[in-house]
Amino acid sequence: MRQCESAPLLQFEGTMAMAFKSKLMSVEDYLTDELARDIKHELVDGDIYAMTGASANHERITNNVARKFGNHLEGTPCEPFTSDMKVKIGSRFFYPDVLVDCSFDESQPYYTESPVIIVEVLSKSTRRMDETTKLMSYINIPNLQEYVLIEQDFVDIEVLRRTEGWHPRHYFLGDQVNFESIDLTLSVEEIYFRVKNEDMLEFLAG
């Protein structure tokens, strides 16, 4: 494993992670080291970023989406994965909150290169990475059809679709979201089930 403990840490605004300022890490070393680490790391241009914990609302949204996707996809070749499955794009590796793969390569059990949909739950600390670095990486995945960004602190779901030239569409309470890549429609309320933010509390009170 690369010795990083004594190297200074860089905190980048807008990400949940910290990068180790040291020699650039190869893909091979990253994949080997990642199996031995207690904390997950993403790899971006040779730097590794330690992933931090998530809030209750973040977990509620992630679990809602993963459960709905999983139930819908039973009996099909497509299967959902949550944040323990890596996505590889060139020499970059990310851990999306939820993804669906319909042609998983069993010869590479720790990552996929062929998701059809990726879902990220946003927070203040992850927004910049999710809306810039990850966006530009994800839309270069040949199989990817949809990229979904879900706010946790208020109700707003942004969906970018390949069929629409990656033009963003936003969905709010009362709307239905059609996930074209897996032929599933969910209400915004289903996605935010149990979530406790100001928009949901006001909606439930009304």
C-alpha cells in the first residue's frame, strides 16, 4: 500500500473527500490497495479521495431508490448496486450512490464500466464534484442513458438523459419521474419517503 499517512491532506471545497498530496497512484495500485482499506476512496487523475459518512436523509433517499429499482428489475438482466460498487471511466473510479447495470462483467467483480443509470444524492460537500467532475466523466460512459442528481436538503430531482442531449430536467413534489433506461416511473414523493427536510415536512403537514 502507498504510504500516505505522513503526507499533508488537501481538503477541496465542494467534495466529501480529502486527497492525499503525494505521488500519483496507478490504477493497479489503487485497485489492490482499495481491497485492504477500511475507508473507501475514489481515484481521480492519480489522486485518491477518502469518502466520508452520509446523513440519515442521504441514506433514506439512497435506500428508497435502490429498493424501488430492485423490486422493478426482479427477473431481468438488470440489477441495482449501491455505494460499495465502483464505476470505472478510463483511469477514474467513483462510488455512485445507486447504479443499474444490465451487462455486468463477472470477470471484474469490484467495478463496472457499463451502468445504464447512475444516481447521486447531493449535499453541500459533494455538489461541486457531482455536478462537474463526475458529470463530465459519467456522460462519457457508452452505456449510460441517464444521470440523476437528487437533493437531500430540499426537494428537487434533476435528470439528464442521453436521448435529450444531457439537457437537465427538474422534478418536484407532485411530479412523476420516468427513468427511461429501466422503464420505471416513480413519484417524487416515493423517492423522498421518510425524508425529513423543510419541503417534505411542509408537504406532509398540508
